[in-house]
Amino acid sequence: MELDLCHGMTVLTGETGAGKSLLLDALNLALGGRADTGMIRNGAERAEIFLSIEVASLKDLETWLQENELDDGTDCVIRRTISSDGRSKGYINGYPVPMQTLKQLGDMLVDIHGQHAHQSLMKKDNQRQTLDDFAGHNALVQEVERLYKQWRSLTQQQEELEKSREERNARIDLLTYQTEELEQLNLQEGELENLELEHSRLANLNQIREGVEKTLYELKDADQGALSSELNRCVNSLEHLQSYDPVLEESVKMLTDAAIQLSEAVNELSHYANSLTLDPQRLEQLDERLGLIHDLSRKHRIKPEELPDFTERMKDELDELQQVQQQTNNLDAQIDQSARTYAEYAKKLSANRAKFAAQLQKRVTENMQLLGMKHGRFQVDLQALDDFSAGGMERVEFLVNTNPGQVFKPMTKVASGGELSRISLALQVIIADKGRIPTLIFDEVDVGIGGGIAEIVGRLLRRLSETRQVLCITHQPQVAALGQQHLFVSKASSKNSTNSTVTNLEGEQRINEIARMLGGLEITQQTLKHAQEMIQSGQSTPRLEKPL
């Protein structure tokens, strides 16, 4: 079967059991609903459902498809297959997707209101959204959500910092002590080498003095064989011989230079020997400082010459940790400010919600009574939360009271499915121009009512269809006559099979169906005339005596 559903209001009629709810079953499957092999026709290997949606006028859908990289042209085509072996697959524009993605898409596209069907208004988050849509303060809602996320991000940062606070503080204490110790040492680059050289000289002063003095003695003071005297004698001897052979001139020159350098070395060593003074106090100072340097290097398990760089690294780490500590302190102030700003805007939102909740409950109550629930009352319950939330500082819940003497109960507790459908209709018609879901399906929303109330239901559905696509399964001729498209579902059975057929009724076919719905053992000319008048009246702009 292939169906083209028009814009506006489409009604589906037919005898009980003809298969009108098959449309809902097919939509539910296409949009990710639970499937089982019993849905497959006997003898077939699989069932397939295709659903095509016009994307051009649905900006939210277009954006969602683009964000999920599922966009493809102007339409969105959904395909769902169910195999006899129990496997089920879903596709969007030819791309395979999990069932959860189909459900997510379905929540954006279709809202089913029926006695046994899932309804979005049963979800408290959707109830809050409905109130906010009615109030028209979505910019304020978005700002509250943004401020909540900002506050939550700061508190999460604080929680992470708190987890490591004790360890961080212990590390700060240790680094503070260690850096103070290293800074007191104040070891400079290259100082260690100089200290060790000076210590070596003082520690071996006597040995150095003895060696220098012995060298000086051998160079100039020995009675016989002093090196300087011997060298001078050699120079004098060669100078005498040079007169016989000038070739010796260069050798004489080199030995003369050597004698001069030797003389300078003797003078330098003499000065050095005179400067050697034993300083036990300085040696003790050197011992103490070198001992401290080596103790700290062993303590930190590094080489002594690495201490200056190590000190800088320790100071850098301490600075970073102290900055984190300061960041934690600053974060406390930021969280306080963020919480105050959030609370300020959330209170504005709460005040707005309270104001519009009173208006919404008054108007829905009027619509409920208009729809035949004479004693019905609607209430928007705002329950204060103990903590911040992205949705504000209260929980929104819709409560109803359908009979005198009863207390208000959540919509989910309403016993009658027909009443629940009419309450949904009473709500939807009020927020029709602000609603987010483009297609609304009402499954026998008119159960248990008739006459003028049924006509009011039809007019409400027709008015709702001015801004939304409305599909309505109905047994009421007053409702069916108001549809802009009329689909008739019939069932034909043979010995081996049963088939449901959908016919798009127009002209006399539609008049005959409305006449059938009007009832009676026999369809008379008067019944047909009445049916024709109902259709003609229904196609004019419906008006209600009481504003919605």
C-alpha cells in the first residue's frame, strides 16, 4: 500500500477492525518502534516500510540531518526492514542507522495522541518545554541553560582540583622546604670547580711549598750543578765557539732565550713560594661548604654540578603548583559569581513560568470543559528543585482532575485514554503556532463523545491543522466531515488471505461514508443530504463560539 498524506487535516474512517491503526503501526516501525516477526505477512520473508518527509519547510530536521551527515536532497526517506529471522534494520536517506537514531528522528517528526499510544506530553521534560513554548520566553530558557553549563563547568573544574588538593598541598610544602634549602646554598654556576681547586691547594699546601722550594734550590741555589748556573756556562762556552763557526749562532740564541725564561720562571716561583700562607680557618670553611654541596647532591640523587639547574626546576614546579592553588582560590570566587548570575536569571524564568502557568491552566481547563469534560480541570504544578539544573529551578508537571471530588493527578495517572487524548488536544490547540513537532496523530480522540462535542473536537483539529499536519482516526461523522483529506479503510477477506485497502474519498463516495457514520439501519436520502451539508459546512472556515 502507498499513501500520500496531504498538508492540513487528514481523517481516516472505516468499520472497527478494518485496519485503521495499521497506519500508526507502520509509522511507529518506521520511526524506530519495537518490531517482531509476527508483523510480517504469512509466507513473506520480510516486511518493509518507507516513509518520505518533505524537508524544505522543516528547518530543525534539515539541521539535524546535516549535523548527522544524513542529508540528501530535498526529502528525507526512512526505510525499515524486518526479516523473518528476527533481524531488523533502519536506513535514513540510504544510510544504515541504529534504531535509537530512528527514534530520535521520530521524536522530532511525529507526536501520537491516542488511548494506547505513546504521547510526548507524558514526559515531564516535554511538559516543561510546552509551558516554555506557551510563555514564549525561549531566549530566557536558553540563557539559563547556558549559565547552568557555565556554572557546572566551573564546579567540575573545582571538583577535579579538590581531588588532588591534599597531594598538591603536600608537594607544595616539600618543594617550599627544599627550594629554601637550595636557595640558602646558593651554589653558582662554576663555583664548585673553583671551590675544589682552592680546597685542593690549601689541603696540600705543605707538599706544594716543599716541592716549590726544592725546585728553586735546584734551579738557582745549589752549590754545585744549579741549573741556571750550568745553563749560563753552556751559553758562554758556545758564544766562544761561535767565533770559529757562525753556524752555532742559532743554538746560542735559543739557549740564551731559555736562560731568560728560566730566570723568569725562578722569579715567578719565588713570588709564588712567598705567597703560600697556611689558612686553617679558610680550609674549614671550604670543607663545610663542599660537604653541604655533596650532602644535597646525594639527597636529591644528582651530581653536585647539577644542583643549580635542579634548583631552578624545583622553583618552576613550585610556582606552577602555587598558581594552581591561586587558580583554585580564584575559581571559588568565579563559582560564587556564576551561581549568583544563574540564580538571577533562573528566578526570572521561575516568575515567568508561574505567570504563564496560571494562564495556561485556565485556558486548558476551558478547552477541556468545551470538549465535554464538564468538571475537568487542568493544573500546572511547579515544584522547586533542591539544586541547579539546566532547565531552571523547578520541575514542571501537568496535573488533571476529571471528576468532582477527586484530587489532581499527573497526566500519566489519568484512567481514561479518551480523556487523555482530549486533554492533549486541548493543550495542542493552544500552543499550535508555537509547537515544535510538525505532524500530530490523534487516534480515536473522540471516543465516548458525540453530537456538538464531537463537532467541537473536529473544529479544534481543523484549527490545529492550520499550522501542523494532523492525522485523525475517527468514528465521528462530525469530525470526519471537517477533514481536508478523507481516507476510507476497508477490509476484504478470502479463504486464504485478508487485505486492508485505503481509498481516498471524494464527492459522492465521501458523502456515502459520512452517511454511513451517521448511522441507522438504512441510509436514506435525508441522511445523504445531511451528510452533504456536514461536508459543505466543514469545508468553510470553522468558528467556535468560545475563543481558545
